[in-house]
Amino acid sequence: MSNYLLIFIIICYLGFLFLLAYTAEKKQRKKWVNNPYIYVLSLAVYCTAWTFYGSVGIAAESGISFLTIYLGPVIAMPLWLVIMQKIIKISKQHKISSIADFISLRYGNNRFLGALVTVTCLLAIIPYIALQLKAVSETFSIMSSKRYIATGILDDSTLYIALIIAVFVVFFGTQLTDASKGKRGIMVTIAVESILKLVFFLVIGFYVVFYLFDGTQDIYNQASLLEGFKELSSFGGLDNGFNWMFTICLSFFAIFLLPRQFHVAVIENQNVKDIKKAIWMFPLYLLLFNVFVIFIAWAGNLRLPSSVNSDYYSLLLPLHTENTFLALLVFMGGFSAVISMIVVSTLALSTMVSNSIIIPYGFLKKLVESNSVENAKNIKNIRRLSIFIIIIFAYLFYIQFSKQLSLFSIGLISFVIIAQLAPSFFLGLFWKRGASKAANMGIIVGLLVVIYTLLIPIVNHSLGLNISFIHKGLFGIEYLKPSQLLGIKYLTPESNAFLWSMSFNTLVFVVGSLLVKGNYRERNYAEMFVNNENYENLQEEAFIWKGEAYVSDIRRLLIRFLGETRTKRALSIFNKKYGISEQEQKADSRLINFSEKLLTGSLGSVSAKILLTHVTKEKPISLLQVLEILEESKETKANNKLLIEKSEELSIMTNQLQEANEELREQDKIKDEFLDTVAHELKTPITSIKAASEILSDDDMPPEMRQKFLKNIIEDTDRLATLIHNILDLEKLSSNRTELNIAKRDMNQTIQKSIDSIQHLADKKQVDIQFKRNQDGYAFYDEDRILQVLINLLSNSLKFVENIKGKIKILLENNEKLIHIIVEDNGKGIPKEDDQYIFDKFYQSKNQNIQKPQGSGFGLAICRKIIESHQGNIWVDQTIKKGARLVFTLPKNIWEQKEF
């Protein structure tokens, strides 16, 4: 492919990324910018050129050992629910902007430790960035039709690509001085690049497996004939097992400690709940990325000459078959992997360099003397300059060293160096005794061991030096040979360096922490980090500080860095939160901590602490006092929480009492209405009887009329007797004084009797009553009482259905233990609000087909008592959409063992 065409495609692609990042920055609140999938895909920045190219190279030469780089993160992901969630919560509470900030804050804002962590990260990541530049340079050369080779720095396309990437980071990564705030534009581009590099790699995988070969089995069969195939497809012996274990440990630490991983996982996290998606989606992403790696490696060994670089088999295979378009896709996938790594790494490193080295060690005085506008400009310029310096140093490393090293080797070197942060990082999260001096010494000792066992041999080989102790051992002692320390010969150089550096690092840290006690500030933060769940809701109150400070001094300091508007708004929020008067002159520990957090985002925790020290007079506190104050804060918080809970319980009880009171009032009202109804019902027949009796006293009354009045007296007397009977019947049923005539009977016959009893009423309204007999309808019950229930239910249905159109259906169902009797109609139905009251005494439905409710309110109450006396249940079934359905059940066998 033409060099100019390739450069044009690269520029267009970078332009697309600029446009995408710009659009995402402008629309930060849109769903496509803020969602958990952007977060998960941004984690795939872990997959760099090492993954895209280097994994194939190591698979071609060493077999399945390439998997170790991915097994570590996969093992680590479930632990994110505990460890990473804790890290994110701490970082958000303290406005952490980098891993250097995080570690230095844990150990009391130790300035030297923050700088040491930053230097360690630079030593680890600059070679890693050089790895990416190496991949760009070599793949560009492969894609070029003329195999272009630069003769100097100025005509090297790799340098210009690196500078364009630096411009991208400067433009989108340094718009805000507060580095703890997310860069949504950059994260969206990283997510898109993660999709592209995965898709393009899967495309080349499908092409190789199913186009160049006839499936995976075909590749395997042909590759199995190659010399040394058995070693490439096996785990190796016990010796190789140790190399596997140490490499897995390296990748496990890397997913937490690499600055770019810390940045995307912690700083860019918008919602801690996104971790739940990440713990399964990110391993799935890694799995998809590695599905075809071994097959591409075998295909390259089969189809390509041994003289080519196996790292680039995925690019060389389509070129070998003259498929330039597919090769271009692979090139762009690898280029995407390179860009995403460089962008996030330089962004994270520039923040660390400015906040942990340049500002606290040489620029702080100038910032104090400037105003907010100048300070914001200076801080941004420091970070921009840092970005370009980091890129240039990475390019120089690439020129000098990377040509002698494979992508896999450079990557492992970076992992070994970054792993030196592990003891102080992980033990600091769970062990309160960890001290800053011990952390400093541990990291320094670990780095010295790495330099001795790994870096010096690499420099010796790259520069052609002849350092004698590399081959003979220090002072001629063979056990002190850098690559075979203490005579262990089966470890790779990287595993050897990792084993001894981590051993000495951890030992120095643990012993040092046991021997040296940290100051009160270290112990304060140790408590807040280790027991974060106890203090995460205390916020400023968990910070221990004693001394003298004035609000006016702190306000002036904040204005210098935040500006007057932002400072005024922040202090107003703080005062409202804690109920502090705007006129308060003295500052307490809460304001000190609040101000430190405000400054931390822009300057880093170390510089924020130094600045506040200049405007306050702090008094030292003993470790015992720190623990006492923290315990008191926890107790206060716990008591407040208990009071809130009790208050909520009291409020709930009050609401319940109010509801119960309202219900009692309603029941009382219903009872009054019932008594009025009963009084009216009793009074009506009595009045009628009295009037008829007086008329009958007239001797001249015709016999026909006398018989009519006598009939009215008899009907009114029956009506009065029925009402009194119902009242007495309900009272007996309620007090369980009713005797039941239980016998085994056929429910089909009982239902038919009830239908016959009301059939004349149904015929009068032209209502259709349907009943289908059930062969197995036998049960034990008192027939008179169940007839009473059925007639009552059927009579109610007749009240609610329309004339002519009305339908009533009776169903008889049974199972092993119960029979179900269902009475349903197509009337108005029963309102849901009536469900809980319809079987109560005195209650009358307001949904009848007549203007004034009829009945005494006893019917369904008596029905419920009768069914309950048979040890059954009755209820309203609200599943039907139209009409009413009432169901009652009777046990089939419960009475068999009883005597009557």
C-alpha cells in the first residue's frame, strides 16, 4: 500500500477520534455517553499492541503460555466486588486523581512516597509506551509498499504519530484543572476503539481459520506435524509451572496498579454499581480476544517463513494472500490498541508528574503567589508539558532499546516494575500498621532488585556492554548472578526478577511497619482506608485535626485556586450541611478536610496538605487520641443512625395508629348505619302490625278485607322473626355455639337444591343460572348450613346482574383434599376496596343495581362463619375482569375421623 495513502487513512482515523471525543464532551449527559458499557469497554485499554500482536508472537514461539497475561485479570475480577469497590469509594470521597495520590494519601499524604510512586510508574510505563510506538513503526513498515525505513528522527513517521496522539491528549485531557473529574470524551473514544480492535481481530481470526484453512481441526492437524508442536500445546513441567504462576501474579497486580487501569477503573467510574457488569463482561471480552490467537500462531508457523517476526502473523497472513483490505483492518485494529493505551497512560502519568513531583517540589510557591486564573493556566500547562515530555522519552526509549526486545518482553518488564507498588497498595488497604517509611523502603529495595536482576542485563545486551557480574555473579559469586539469583535456573528473567523483588519488597515493608510507627496523620488515614465501611458516611468528621485556623485564611487560599465564585458556592454548601454560621471565624477539622479535598483534585493530595499547613497552625495528636476521636465519631454516627431509625419506626407506628383509628371510625359508622337499618326494619313490621290490628277492631269490616289485613300481619311477623333469627344466628356462629349436622353428602345435589330455591326469582328477572355436575362431588358438611351459604351467594348475584342479560354460573371443582364451589356472575362486580370488608358484620355493598342498598348486612358475614365452622375458606376472586366471583372451599376428609 502507498505510504501516502496509509498516512492519509491514519489522519482520517485520528480526525474521526477527535470528532467523536468532541461530540461526547459536548453531550456528556446523553445515554450513549454515560452508561455502564462505556465503563466496561474502557477497561479493555488493558488490551494493547501486546495483546493485538504480541500474544500471537508468544503463542507461535512458546505455545499457550500467552494465556497467563489474561488469567490474572480474570482471577482478579470477582475480587473487584470487594477490593475495587472499596478503592472507588475511598477515591471518590477524597477526590483522588491518580494511583500516586491514592498511595500517598493512605500513608498520611507523604510527599516523598507520592514522588516515588510516580517515578516507579514512569519507569514502568515509558517502556510500555515505547512498545506501542514499536508496534506502530513496524506495522507501518510492513504495510508500506516500499518497506519504508526512517533514516533519522525527523523523517520517522512514528514520531509524528506520537506527537499527534499527544495533541489529542492535551486537547481533551487538560481542559479542567480538577483531574479527579472524568474525561467522558476520551472514555467514549477508548470504548469505540475497544470495539474496533476486537471486531478486527475476530475478523482476521475467522479469515485465517475458515478461509485459509478448513476450520480449527484442519489447522490443528497440520500444526501437529510441525517440529516441537507438543511443547507448544502443553503446559510444560513443574519448572514452567512456576513461570506460569509468577506471570499470572504479575498480570493480577497489573489490572489494579497500571496507571491507565487505575484511571479508567477508578477515576472514570461514574457509578460503583457498574462493577457488577464489569466482573463478567470484561473476562468475556478477554475470552473473545483470545479465541483465535493460538490458531493464528499455528497458521503463521505453517504458511510463513521462519525469518519473519511472529508478533505480526495476524498482519502478514492476509498480506501473504494479497488481501490488502483485510491487512488494513488488522493494521487499524492494532493502531486503535496503540492509541487507547498511549492516550490514557500519558493522561494518567501527566497528572501524577504534575501533582506529585513538579508542583510539590518546585512550583508551589509560584502558585501561592498567583491568582486563580493564572493558577489554572499554569497547572494545565504543566500537565501539557508533561504529556509531551513523556511521549518524547518513550520515543527515545523505543529508538534505543525496543528494537532488541519483543513486544512480550517489554510488556513483562513494565509489569515487574509496576508490581513493586503491590505491598504498599494492597496491604495498606487491609493492614493498619503499614507505615510510610516502610512503604518507601520497600519500593526502593524492590526497584533496586529489579534493576539488578532485569534492567542491567537488558541494558548490557542492548548497548553491547560486557559487564562481568552478569555472567559470573557479583564479586564472582555464582549464586548472585542477576538472572539466576540464589542458583534458581529454571525461571525466566522476568519471573526471577518478580520473585526476588517482591520477596524483599514485602519483607522490608512488613518488618519496617512493625518496627516503625507512623505519625497520627498516617494512623488517621489508615483507619479510614482499612475500616472504610465504618467511616464512609462520616466524610469530614472522620478526619482528625487539632490546632488553630481561620476561615478567612482558608477562603483566600481556596480563591487562589478555585476562583471566587466556586469557593463561595463550596463554602456555602459546607455551612448549610453542618449548620455553621456564615459569620464563623474559626475553622474546625471538618473545614480543613473539606478544603483539602477541594484542592486535591487540582493539585494532588500532597500539595493540598502543604498549602493548608501554611495557613493553619496544627497541633500534634497522639495515636491514642486519634483512636479515641475516631471511636467517638463512630459512636456518635451510630447513635444518630439509631435515633433516625427509632424516629422512622415511631412515624410508621403513628401512621398505623391513624389508619387503625380511621378504620374504627368507619366500622363505627357502618355499625351506626346498621343499627339504624335494623331499627327501621324492626319498626316497619311492628308499625304495620299495629295499624292492621287497629283496623281489624272494626266489626263492620268485610271478610275479604279482614283476610287481607290478617295476611299482612302474618307476613310482617315472619319478616320480623327472620331478622331476629339472623341476629341470633350470627351471634351463635361467632361464639362457636352452633351444632353442625355433619354427614357425607353429594355437593351436586345440594347445589341443585339451592338453585331450585331461587329459580322462581331468577325466572322473574329472566336470569340464566348454569351448573355443570361433577362426578366426584362428595364431602362432609351440614347440608342446611351450606344451603344457607349457597342461597345467600345466589341471591346476592341476582341483586347485581341485569334483567334478561344476567348470567350466573356455579362450578364444582375438587382435588385430593378440598372441594371448590365457585359462584360467578356477569354483574357489576365487587370493587377492590370492598374486598377486605365484604365479609364483615354490618357491611353492605354500595354497588347494587338499586338505589338504596338492600339487606341487613348479615348475609356474607354469616356465610363466612358457616364456612369457617366447617374448617374451610371463603374469598373474593378478583382475577376476572367483569362481574363477581366468590369461592369457598370445604375439606373432603377432615371430618372422617370425628364422631358426631
